[in-house]
Amino acid sequence: MENNEKNKIEMRQEKNKELMIEQLKKTPIVEVACKKVGISRATFYRWKKNDEKFADIAEESLLQGKHLVNDMAESQLISAIKEGNMTAIIFWLKNNHRSYATRVELSGKIKTESEELTPEQEALVKKALELASFDALNNNLIQKYDREKNKKNESDK
């Protein structure tokens, strides 16, 4: 291929890349933007793979386009709210007002196989409390643990 013909192809490709970038800013859907520019999706993704600068600019353009569509959608949502559209009102409140947000409540019981600690577990708990950073708090916790253990042992007798 001659240099002149190669230059024409490169120039056309650069022009199409620029058009694609502008189209993504307006329409952040790759398939639609490709059709408007007149290139295939495969070409677009090949350009992204082979041209890091184009890939970065294309991603930024997609993001800008998504922000534009989000702004338009939010504007339409607010218009629908002003017109008294109950679905729009509920949607807005569920997503923007704490009192109307969807809540999930969980409840259940935890069952353990053994309610008493083994002597080794007791020693580990004491050792962990001793190694904690606040000595006074540790001593209180250890004493409280011992008192509760003694009370339990006396009530079990």
C-alpha cells in the first residue's frame, strides 16, 4: 500500500475516532454510537485495545454521556412528580428519603452446641483479656468473668 493511501486511511480512522468520542458523549451506548458513526462494534473495541489514549478518552466520554442521560432522566422524573405521577413520587421518596426507604428486618436464633467453655477455652479467654491494652479494664473483666462463672457453678450444684 502506498504512503498516500495509508495516510488517507489513518486520517479517516482518526476522524471516525473523534466522531465516536463525540457521539459517546451524547449517546452512551456503544452499539448506537457505532451505528451513528458508521463503524462496527468490533472496530470500536479494536481501537480501544490498540490505542490506550483512545480507550481512556472513550471511557471518559461514556461516563460523560451517562451523566447527561442521568440528568435528563432526573429532570423527567421531577417533571412527573410535579404532574402528580404517583409512581414517580414513590420512586423519588424510596430513593431519597430515609423514612420511605426499603428496609429489611432479620430475626433468628443462634444455637450453640455447648454452653460451657472448656478449661482450655477459659484459659484462652483469660489470656486474651490479660493481653488487651487496658490493664484496669482487663482486671475488671477477668474479675467479672470469674464472679459470673462462680455464680453459675454454685447455681448448678
